[in-house]
Amino acid sequence: MEDYINQRCGWVGGDPLYIAYHDREWGKEVEDDKTLFEFLVLESAQAGLSWITILKKREGYRDAFAGFDAEKVARFTDADAARLMQHPGIVRNRLKIAATISNARHYLAIQKDFGSFRSYLKSFLPDGKPIVNHFKTPAEYPATTPLSDAISKDMKKRGFKFFGSTICYAFLQAVGYVDDHLEHCICRQRP
């Protein structure tokens, strides 16, 4: 088992949930806006917490936030926010819940302005293509980059909360707009 683990990115370890997430999702380019919204919600919820905490609560977030339907979440009221404070399947942080509802509204505005959230994100990428890094160890991963700084700054201007540059970089990795699978990783996208 140890050799198999070592063929993955070093952060994965042996947790089956992490392994499944790494092998099936992390770093794979997301093309649909609904999944991009899901990761926006989850990454924003992760601020200050470990990713495994959020992964374990992913189904709770799906239930709490209307199956990650941005249009439905954007219509949530103060009563919905109060109800979510009692939801056992999510991190019950009043500011993060309010931010998720507000972020859904800003997300829809971006979709309207750019045709899709995906188009918005790709407008920041060189030639609209994901960035592929060539790291050999997890120690080489940056916490932020000029790309995550630019996207985060623009989203903040548009009203987004809990989406600083560090969270933005994790989001870009998760949705495959930055491929940070290590050189030896079994999931490395090779030409």
C-alpha cells in the first residue's frame, strides 16, 4: 500500500476519502458551471479549516445549499440563513453562510456578464488554457500566485467574500485550472 500512496501527490496520505478525491477530481479540468459553483462554496467554507473537514461535510453542504444550485441559493433569505445555522452537516459559521448566499448572487452576475463562470475564469488564464506546473514535492506548492492574486482581487471587487488569494489558488487546483499533480503522480495529465 505504501508504494501506491507514494505514487500520488504527497498531501494525499492514506485516507480513502482523500485518495478518491485526489484520483477522481483534484486537478481535473471542470467545464460546467454547476460544479464550479460547488467548489466555490466548498473552498470558501474551508477558509481556516482543513480540506478533509469540508470533504467529510460535502453531502451536508449539498443538502444545505440546494444541490449547489446557484440560482436557488441566491434566493435564500435571512430565514434560510438562520435555518442553516442549525444544519448539522455543515460548518455553522454565520459569516460563511451569509457569504455563500451573497457569493451565489455575485456568481450569477458574472455568468450574466461573461456567459458563464468558466469563461470568466478562463479570461485570466494564458490563452484560456490551464496552467501545468512541474513540481516534484509538495513543498514547492505556492500558497498564492499572481494568477490567484488577480482573480481573488477581481472577485473581491465584485463583492465575493471568503475567497482570498490562498483559497482562490486551492480552488484553481481543485477545478484543474492549475494542474499541480506532482511529476511522479499517477494522476499526472501527460500529453
